[in-house]
Amino acid sequence: MDENIVWHNYAVNKSQRSEQKGHKPVILWFTGFSGSGKSTVAGALESALHQQGVHTYLLDGDNVRHGLCKDLGFSDEDRVENIRRVGELSKLMVDAGLVVLTAFISPFQAERDMVRNLVGDGEFIEVFLDTPLDVCEQRDPKGLYKKARAGEIKHFTGIDSDYQVPVNPEIRIDTSANSLEQSVQQLVAYLKDKQVIG
């Protein structure tokens, strides 16, 4: 790192921001195949938390690629850089005292662990959408599996690019077995149990 770059500490810190908001800051990291329900569940959870007065922000894989990561493709290297950027952004949002929800395939364990290591103990909650690949492919909400099977999309997770199943996620949800309401209830119960929210 450049020796001319110095970290500045300010009078207002993370714990003060968190206290003002009335809840703990965390990252809820939704990972799983395309079509597993990451964005749907994260969006429904954010709505439920918002109704309870929780300060949230949802970072979605497609949305982030419209701006922050629009210069990146889908090679393994670009996927790693995509998650690195999102991780650093999420860390700043945690410092701001927010509950950050992220919906990214994030296929590599090392990158998910890298984000976990950016924040404090208990501030990274890995949510594995453990929906079977065949179910995700049947859903195919964006038509991406069809294009990948036809060879029109390269490096597609689950088809010709690897997905490393989370080793020990805090939460595991199969959206082919759980309704959206059940999934949200499970997540809210976890956050209450860990005293993230009241």
C-alpha cells in the first residue's frame, strides 16, 4: 500500500451508529445457484426488516454490475474481483451500522471467507440457498440456463463453471421445500436469536 495513504479515525464510530439505529450491523450473504431464490428471499427479508424499523441495504448481483462492477466479466478472476469489491462495500456499510443483504452467486469459498474476514465476529452470516440445480434450471427465470446449455453463455455456474458448496453456513434454506414466508421467518428468527434485532 502507498505509504502516503493514511487511515483516518473519526469521532463517530460503528458502535455509536449501531446504537443510534437500535440494532447490530451485519452482512447477510446470500449465496447459491442462479434461480435458487437469493434476490427473492433477500428482497422479502429486507421488506420485513424495514417494516420493523431496521436500517437495511440490499446489494444485488445484477444491480451492482450496472455500476460498481460494470467493467467486469464472468471469468474466475473477474468473479473474484466482483466479490472483493462487494465485500469492501459491505464492510463500509456495516461500519455505518446497517444490516446489509447481498445476493450473489459467489461460487468460491475463498472469496466468501475473505468477506467474512473483513468484518468482526458474528457480523457475517452466510445464507446458503441450497436449492437443487435441477430445480434452479427448471425455474430459469432469466433464461440463462437455456443459453448456457446452448453454448451461448460461457463460465455459467453449475453448467461449465464450478460452485463450491458452503462448508459451514450459518443458515441453509431450500426454496424448493420452503415457502418464501417460511424462509423469511427462519431468517428473522435467526437474527432475533443472535440479538441482531429486537
